[in-house]
Amino acid sequence: MKLFMQRLALFVAMMVGLGTVCSCASVPRMQKEALRKMLDNPDVIVVDVRQPRYRNKSGQRIKGAICEDPYNVEDWIRKYPKEKTIVFYCA
């Protein structure tokens, strides 16, 4: 579980621009059309990890997305089941 948390924290950090130098070749990416098809699937959880100031400024949000603080991954990651597909977005 600890290794999973570390990898997830690294992934989120890379997604929100906190990483310095990284290779994102192994991070799965998804086109918006593919995500649109998945939005009604109960096995998919969409997590908005944008910083609050950017989230509030944009005024846009993916339907059903859950907002989480990208700086406090350890506070919220345990509440999401590992058997679900979790999609993080930051733009």
C-alpha cells in the first residue's frame, strides 16, 4: 500500500506540474472523447486535482468529478477503491 501511495503521489505531482524532471511515457493518457464515453460508468471515478485557484478561475468542471487537493494526496487517496478506474485531471 505504501508503494502504491508513493507512486500515486508522484503521478499526481507530475500531473499538476510539481515534478521536476520525469519520464511520463509510462503514465496512461486518455483523450477527452474516451473519457466522455466512460462518465456514466459507476466503476470510473474522475478526480479533479487542479489547484483551487485554477479550478475556481476556469469555472469549468467535468460532470461528476470530485475535487481533491493535489498537495494532500495522503489525506484522500485511501477513500477510493483500488478496483475502480481512477482518472485524474488537472487541466
